[in-house]
Amino acid sequence: MQPGIILDTGAWSILENPKHSSHTEAKRHAQTLVNCLPMAVVGELYFGAYHQPERVTTRVREIDNKLRPFKILRPDKEIGRIWGELANKRKAEFGNNKVVKDYTDMWIAATALRYGFPVLTTNIKDFEWIEDLIVIEV
């Protein structure tokens, strides 16, 4: 696979909004790499579409169209193994509640570690505890 960058939901939102103050910076980081979305982010995007019941059909169609240029990275056995390792580390340090809170971020990180790609994020604190993960904040 070509060199890529993993986008979390916040970074995806910035790239999709040219009026956002961090859009230019996010685009600079992402412009020469394959923009990849873990399945966890895809799920979060569709989850967000259902927050406005009167606009669900429109929002789902918009997301469908906006996802077309992205490489969607699906979980595999190795990503599952990495996620399990991260979840056990988090549980040992903070207990089950922290594992539940960090659930999606750990899937994003596991995907990034599996492919050796950095994560582009709006919240570096979500990932700073993960060794060997390259994180870029916008």
C-alpha cells in the first residue's frame, strides 16, 4: 500500500470544511498521502448523520459522496490483535470505564499501527499514551 495518513473524525471534518480555520494546515498534511479512514471513523460519521432525524436521508447521501475519494481500511486479524493489546493496557492502567471511553480511538490507533501510518487528529490527547504511534495535531 502507498504511504498514507489516518484521519480521525475531527480531522475528516476539518478537511471537509474549507471555511474551518485549520483546513489549510490539515490539507497540507494530507495532500501527498493516501487519505485513509478506519472503519471506526466511517461508523462515527454515519452515527452523526442520525442526530438530525429530519435530515438523515440527505446526510447519509452526503457522507456516501464525500467518502468516495478515501481509502476505507477495514479491520483484520492484526488490527484486532493490536486493539486487544491497547485495550488491555488501558484497562490495567485505568479500569474498564477508560476502555469504553477510548474504544473508537483505540480502533483508529490500531489501524494506524497496523499500516505504519500517522494519525491526523484534532485531539492529540486521545492518542498520546500509545507508544510508537505517530500523531499529528491540526
